[in-house]
Amino acid sequence: MPELRAGTDVWTLIVIAGLTAITVWVRCFFFISRREWPLPGWARRGLYYAPIAALAAVIAPDILMTAGHLAPLWRNARFESVVCAALYCFWRRRDALVMPVAIGLGLLVYLPLRVGLGW
């Protein structure tokens, strides 16, 4: 048998290969099927909100935490800039350029607070 890295044995590689195969099979299951799988209405509604929920789960810790601890919101430049950008998005949600303007507004709030005040 080939030598493996310290702490890695053959069973670990077998488990990794097995989990990989199961993951690929589960993710491809809907593509392999010969017939269409209709989704119930509640599942369609849930999938509609999945991207924004995933994005919030990734971004929220970076906005709310500093060095692994909850940052004080009254002195957090990231939080204030996100709040301003979100309020603008809710106010002008039908505009075509709402996202680029919201990003610019967030930067206009963030940079003076971060660079000027040192938040």
C-alpha cells in the first residue's frame, strides 16, 4: 500500500470516496429521473427565498462580528453602511439602478466612518 500522510489511513480515504459518491448521486438524482418531479407550492416558495437566505448567512457574521465577538452596533461602520444601503433599497426598490446606487451609498457611509473616525 502507498504511504499516506500522518493521521490519514485507508479507511479515511474510503469514507471520503463513499461520501463523495453519495453526494454526487443525491445531487444528480433529479437529473437522472425520467419523469418530471413537481414541487409543492411551499417548496417553490422556499426555494424562491433560498439565495437571499444563503447570502445573509454568509454576510451577516462579517457585518455583526469583529475578531470573533459581537461588535457594538453603535460604533460599527459596516453595520451603519448596510443599514443605509438597505433603507435606500427599500425606498427605491423599483429603480433600475438600485443596487449600484445602494453599493455606492454604502461606501459613502462606510469610508468616512472607517477611515475618518477609525470605527
